[in-house]
Amino acid sequence: MFKFAGALFRHKIGIVAVIAFAVFVFSNDGPDESAGPASPWAKGAPVQASAPKSDGGVVAKLGDAANAAGEYAAETFLGDKDLNPVKLGKDAVGNFDKTNEAFAEANRNN
């Protein structure tokens, strides 16, 4: 029993590769494609209708949820704040200047 477990542990990459290859080869979940002409402009080529819009997969649903969360956060937490980085930088420099002036004034009073 322990020898078998040890062998599985030593060869785990090979075993996973063999299982993945077997699943890939034996799974036949892909769409059935009928043989068509080599060129879409060939005579007698079937007319392809546009595919109906699907409701989207998991990724599309997650993207929609993330966009909705971002919009909610922007409205709730940011409100009508101005998020201009240049203005915020100038405000930060102005705050540093005010702090420096306050320290200089406090040191002169000693």
C-alpha cells in the first residue's frame, strides 16, 4: 500500500499528464461541424445566419457584476469628489507648504 502511494507521489506529474491526455482524447463535447466548401464565396456555400446572442458565460456574468460593483462604489464612496490627479497633487504640495510654515512658526515662538 505504501509502495503504491510512494510510486504515485514520485510520478505525480506523469500520472496527471496521462489522465489529462486521456480526458482530452476521449471527450467529445465539441460541436459537430458539417463539411462545407473551402471558400465562403464558393457557389452553393450555405448562408450563415448570425448566431443568436447568448446570455453569456460565467466570465460575462462576472464582468457585469464587477462593473456594477465599480459603479456602485464610485457613486457611494466617491460621490461628486474631483479626482483630477493634477489638482490632487497641487493640493498635496499646498498641504506640505502649510505644514512647513506651521513648523517654522512654531519654532520661532520658542
